[in-house]
Amino acid sequence: MNTPATSVADYVSRAVGPIILFGPPGAGKGTQAKQIVERYGIPHLSTGDLLRENVKLGTALGQKAKAVMDSGKLVSDDLVNEMVAERLARPDCARGFILDGFPRTVGQAEWLDGFLSARGSKLPLRVLRIAVDQDKLFKRLTGRRTCPACGAIYNIYTNPPRVPDSCDKDGTSLTFRKDDSEEAIGTRLKAYENETLPLADYYRQRGILTEVDGDAAADDVSRQLFHALEKGEL
């Protein structure tokens, strides 16, 4: 086993391999993905970003996706898979990458297994699940308030502003996202439970799933994720 990394340069010089990060809406995946990217210097691949990039650039895949979305339909797994395959073939993914929002279903997970196998990837796949208590998650989402001026985020339950509904930094009135309503959150969580949560069993059966406590403070969650990634050989 390699000796532990002792500097940022040491971390970013090592092959990390493919990482899948998943968890329910509001679990902090975006925050933790940024921490992993900063530590290891690997690209963060979001299917939402890939979709927007392809549509904006007018690629063949983007044109197909735009036509589907303009018709009010969901982009198919096959089209999303093609976008992921194109992105993973780029040189910056050679040392590893972190997938956020993909795979969302067992079908996509099976496709990814086949893709990595066909590519002859020798680096182990790491699957990290951020587990959060549903009641705490509900409060985390319904209590979220954002400053439209500076982007600061508050929570009326866990991190309230000093003055209700006003940003501590600039006094701007805080906003409430429509998709943070109880009804919208219920719909998003149900979709996660039906479509994405089965991934936990899929990867657990393969013996490559690591679960971390997403109810902990953000820095503690990061430490758990780093430990999971570094207990193996990087």
C-alpha cells in the first residue's frame, strides 16, 4: 500500500479512480463533491451540467436532447449514457472522476459497469452514499432560505439569520425556493426512494458501497468521505 499522502501535491498526483456520490436531495452532495475535487484534483461530472453543456454547444447529442425536452418528455437513459461516455473519454478523467447525479437508476449502473469494463479500467470503483435521517432532511430543505444578492444560505431551524428573513451580510430579504415546499420535497424524495435508493442494494451486494453519516457537520462528512477513499490504495 502506498504511504499516506502528506500534501495537496501528493493527493493530486495519485490515481483516484471513478467515484459515485449519491444521496437524497439536500444531503449535501454538491458541497462534498467540491471538497473531493479540491483534495484530489479530479473532475466533477454532473449529468445536469453535461446536458446543459451539450444543448448550449449544439452538439449532436445536445440537439437530440433539446428536441426531447422541447416535446415535454424526459431525456432517455440511452442519451444520457452517451453524454457520460463522451465526457469520460476526455483526458482529464484518466486519473479518476466523481459522478454526481449518475447513475440514478440500476439500469444506468449496469450500463456504467459495462462501460468501465469495456474500457479496461484498472482503478476500483468507489461508491459513497450520504445517508441522512428523513425528518432532519425535511427540516434541512423546508427551512432553507437564500440571499439573492450574495448567495448566502441559511436555515430557519439550524442556522437562522440574526434578523428573521434578512441576510446577515447585506440585509437583503431572503428568498424561499418553490422546490423547497413540503409538497415539492415530498415528490422529490419519493422519486429518489423509488429510482435511486435501490442503487444502495445494488452496490452493497457487490461489496463496494460505503455509507457516511450525512447528519454530521459538513467538515465531519468530508472527513468520513476522505477516510473511505484513502483506506484503500490510492
